[in-house]
Amino acid sequence: MLIPGAIIVPHPPLIIPAVGRGQERAIQATIDAYRAAVRRVKEWAPETLVITTPHSVMYSDYFHISPGFAASGDLGQFRARDERLEVRYDTDLRRELIARAEAEGIAAGTLGERDAALDHGTFIPLWFLREAGVDCPVVRIGLSGFSPLEHYRLGQCVAQAAERLGRRIAFIASGDLSHKLKSDGPYGFAPEGPDYDAQVTDAMAAGDFLRFLTMDQGLCDRAAECGQRSFQIMAGALDGLTVRSELLSHEGPFGVGYGVAVFTVTGRDGSRCFAEQYAAAERDRLAARKASEDAWVRLARLSLETYVKTGKPLNILPDDLPAAMTGERAGAFVSLHANGQLRGCIGTTAPTTGSVAWEIVQNAVSACSRDPRFPPVRAVELDGIEYSVDVLGAPEPIRSAAELDVKRYGVIVSCGMRRGLLLPDLDGVDTVEQQIDIARRKGGIGPREPYTLERFEVVRHH
């Protein structure tokens, strides 16, 4: 086999003694498992290491593959500058990988490198590999904002490139698990943290790579994981292969989950080609969601799809809308998501049209074409767009943040003519302080400027 196996490993800098200065002993199980995993890599005798890392250059719409002939790095940012590594890049495998990706319509290449130094997501695995005597060329791949399927397909391209060149590779999927396992940890606690770690380590132990693709994105976001997309690329590289799966360790004493797993290739199995299985499951999920949409969301979809397909806004309302949409006025926000990520969000804090219905029609078009954070939605994306509509209640002034509840109330922060608004109950916004800070920055209001607060409730339609 040209890919004899793959490993999943974490990258906590303190695992290196010069950084940890004794703290690393608290994750001794991870250290022992790490050394066992890299010994397995040495037994595989790879000619090249392919490493995926969350901490290299990352773009929403492009896979960055590190350019050049070589790179170096150190752990100076972690007070251990003397810990230094240099690597050679496998330029032939990189070139072939990019060619395979281009043939598959996947945006990947060497453009846009901002810092050539080795990131710690790459450095830590290489440190252990060097300790074990593994020193061969590397291909370093960053992650992207693309869907799980696109990450998996890039992994398939890795395998195809290795096959074409006859290159024996080992795949190193670098990634920590949840960063929200403990209230006294550096990132705090979320109940989704332990849940995510349990699910992803179960998938590692079982070699259930489809789970890497289908895990709920909201759960992943709230758990603040960092390795999921790295694992998805690895799964693609092992497409159609049977593996012996071993979860060597899992622990999180500092509030961040560290998992070490080894996947030794044992043969071929057509039932382990997960791209189409995932695509079918995703089609079924989206179809079920679309079938359950209420009148508010159906109108947002109709407005957006009409505009994207024809270039013209909807000019006649459906005749079966409820009176609450046609006979009342209110501000409304339309939010779009694709692949679990925000794809656009535009709204009005107070009514600007004659009804809630027309407010939705107007803001759906704006969300798909005028949100400055995103390019306009294309027709090819329409089947994958998920919608939500928030109808706003009237805002009321409040005297302090004590009158807010991040789950119940949205907030408007004002300073003169500048205003910033944030909706309630958003993933990743867990405290009132966060909510106010994000709204303040959206309004261009400085941290030292005086501001006033308003709160409002919403009715959310999915």
C-alpha cells in the first residue's frame, strides 16, 4: 500500500519539555501515546509525510499548500526559541496534488502564504517524529471554509497523487479536540465540549470516518474544536481502504481535548468510500429541512432563488401567506448558512416596507447579494443554502447590561448616529459581554466611547 497508515495527533506546545517545564507530566498518557503512534509511522517507512494542520494559512475558499523547497520554525512564541526544526518539502508530490485538485475542480495551491515558518500544528508532530528517527520530506496542507465533502475530496486527491508518483506516504492529521472541557480552562466550559470529544473519539476508535463528515456543525462550533477538518482530509486519503483503528489515548486536564489514534491500512473495501454516502445523507437532510420550512422561511427562499435565477426581485407575494406576515410591520433579518457556516445576513432593525412579508423579500435579496463579508450567492449554491428568519420586536432602552439575557434578547449599541446590532441566541456568543462587544464593533464604536443600550426580542423561524 502506498498509504500504509495515518495517525491523528494533537499539538499542545506544552507537551514539549522546554515549553511545559514540568506541566507536560499532567498529560503523560498523551505523551506515551504520541510516542507509540510515531513509532508506528517509523515502521511504515514512508518516503513523504503529508501533514494537515489547522494553524497554517487558512482561507474560506481555498486550500493552501505550503510553497517552496523547505521551511523552518521554532517555539519562540512559547518561550522555547531553541526548539527549532527544518523540513524539506516534497515538491513533486505537491505539484501532483495540486494538479489532481485542479482536475477535480477543488481550489487548492500555493498562493497567499503570509508566513513561511512552521506553525505549531506542524511543528509538534514533527518534533515527535524526529525524536523517533523519522526524517523525510513533507507536504503541509492547511484547512479551509469548504464543506466536509470538499475536505474529504482533497484527501482523495492526496491518495491519487501518491499513486501516480508511486510515493509511499504516511498521513499525519494534526488537531486538538474541544477547547471547552473545563470551566477553569483557558477557553471556559460548554456542555457541547465533552459531548464532542465523546463522539469524535468513538469515531476514531471505530474507524467510522463517515462520522467525521456528518457530525453536527453547530456542535463542533460550540465545542470549539480545531481538528475536525484535518480528520476529514485524512479520511479522504484513506478512501476505500480498510483500517485497523486504535484509539491510544484521550485526555483533557487543561480544558482542551487531546486524542491520539492510529489507523493501519489492512486492505481495500469499496463500502468505505464515504463521499457519496455523505452526499446522499446531506441531500436527505436538506430535503427534510426544506420540507419543514414555515411560510416565513419559504418566502425568504422564494425571494432569494428568484433573484439569483432571474436577476430580478420578487414583485408579487404568494397568496397563501398568513395575516401576521401581510398585515403587520416589523424589522426582520434573513440569515443564510452553507456547510454549517454563515453565508450572509442582512436585516432591518425597524420596518422599512409595508409588511413583514415585504421586509423578508427585501432582506433575502440583500443577504445573498449585498453582505460585504461574502461574494454574491451563485445558482450552483442554492440547493445547499439553509435559511432562518428573525422577526424583531420593538427595541426598548435599558440602563445597563444587567437587563440583558444573551439567549432571550438581542442588543443594539448606539453612540450618536452609529449603531451596532446583534441578534440573540447565536452560536459562539455565550455572554452578555461578548454580545455587547460584537455589536459595538459592528457599529464602529470604540471601546472607550460612551454608548447606550437597547434590547429586543425576536421570533425565529427556521
